[in-house]
Amino acid sequence: MADIVPFPRAPRPTRTPSPDPEPLWRQLLGEQLRRRRHDRGETLTETAEKAGVSPQYLSEVERGLKEASSEMIAAIAGALDAGLLDLTSAVADELRSTAASAATPAAVSASRGAFALAA
């Protein structure tokens, strides 16, 4: 029988946490919905009734805790007199601005030979 030879373990590189992780879509969507509701001067209950959802559900969507279905997003957007195109464009614009501010350090790292991949 052959001998088993253990391989020496290489030290694991230490990972430094990213200072500002990329925001999730549901978080930015929730912020956008809350901003629009506040701009209209409506309470959670008023908007939730118009959308046909519970105030608790709307609150969780606004706080980015619930991943709302497209039907629910359309109902809430409709209650706020917003179209889906307008709403998703506003969220996409926020993502772009977030990515643009985070791209500067990545460009510096890439010029030094280091690359980072985002999932």
C-alpha cells in the first residue's frame, strides 16, 4: 500500500472587507418607494390601501427586507402614480452613481496589476 504524504497548507490570505458593499436592488427600490411616498405626504397605511397590500408588507419592502414580486412592485408604484419604467430607471440611476463612485479605487488597483470580480 502507498504511503499518504500530506501537502503543506499554504497560509490563507487575509481578506479585508469592502468598505462599501454594493447595495441590493431591493434596498434601492425600497428607498425610492419611501421617498416617493414621503414626497406625496402619504402614510404607510394610505399607500398600502391603494396598492392592496398590508402596511407591514409595504414597510418591509421600503426597508429592503422583502423581495417584492413584479406584481407587488407594479401595485405599489401604481398607488404612488409612478410607472414601472420611471421607478426602475430611478433605481438604475442610483446604482450607476454608486458604481461610478466605487469604480475609482478599482481603476487604481487594476493599474497595479490587481483585478477584482464582482458577482
